[in-house]
Amino acid sequence: MRIEEKIENGIIIRTNIYENSDFSTYDQKQLWLSVCDTCEYKSEDICKFCNCIIESKMMLNTSKCPDNKW
């Protein structure tokens, strides 16, 4: 990920630019999902520990489970 900055009307605007290498692989997501599927906090597609949408949290390869399970 790289960050681009520009100034508009005296305000700094930062934009995150993601590259393919920033995203999780299919295998990585499957491994994480297998852990989540057995977790007591999983309720459908939501983690009740942090209230995230599980699939969304897994998009970036630097993501972490807030309960340190993956």
C-alpha cells in the first residue's frame, strides 16, 4: 500500500492506494475462515468479538483476528 497526498484549498488529502500484493490470497482466507467457523464469537457473517463483517476484515493480508486466533 502506498499513500498519495495532495493539498486542496489548504487541506491535506491522503489516499490509500492498494496493490495486488496487499490483498489476502484465497488460501489464506480459507485458513482464516476455518478458524472463524469454529469460533464462539461467529454469528453468521459477523464477529461478535469486534463486530466486524468477517469477509471484509479478511481482504488485506495484514489483517489480524482481534482475539489473536489468526
